[in-house]
Amino acid sequence: MSLRIQRVGELIKRELSMILEKDYSFKDCIVTVHDAVPTVDLKQCFIYVGILGPENRQEGIVEQLNKSRGAIQKSLYKRVVMRSSPQLLFRLDKSIERGVRILNAIDNLPQPAPELPPETEG
């Protein structure tokens, strides 16, 4: 991926985070933008969001974001002026949850047995 595409992704991620924080509220949930990955031709941009809240509401929130895509894009592209404005496609990112589960599993491992001193031959 070129540096230009990465910079566009970072810009979209930063501005989109501010828009979602300011203009949208999700009852009992916190929505964070983890990554924005534009395609090489800048026709689409995949937005990976993390949702902290009830497990059963996560897919519904992603659907709600995809349904509100037009209004979100309009707000975003007022702030970010581009020759070609990519279509936003929201996806659920569960990487943070997986990381927390792994860290909890590591914390719950039993302590290692102490090392025995080597036997001396005498």
C-alpha cells in the first residue's frame, strides 16, 4: 500500500472518530474507529469499528452505521476535501476483545514451578 493511501486512511479514521463521537450516540455502547483501509483506487474505504457493550447489539450497531452511511459520508467529506471520495463500508473489529481474552488467560495461568538447583557430583 502506498504512503498516500495510508495517509488518506489515517485522515479518514481521525475525522470519522470525531464525527461519530460528536454527532452519534449509541445507547449502552461505546463505538471506536480502529482502522480505515481505503482500496487502491480510492473507490471504497473499509472502516473497522470496535464496540464495547452488549454482545447482542454489536451487529445491529454496524448495520445502523451502514444504513447511516450517506449522512456520515456527507459530514466526513465536508471536513475532508478529496477529488474522489471513497464509499464507507463499516465492519466489526473484535481484535481488542480477543486480545483481552488472551491477556486474561495468561493472567490465570498457574505460576511456574521454581527451578531446582543442579545436583553437584561429588
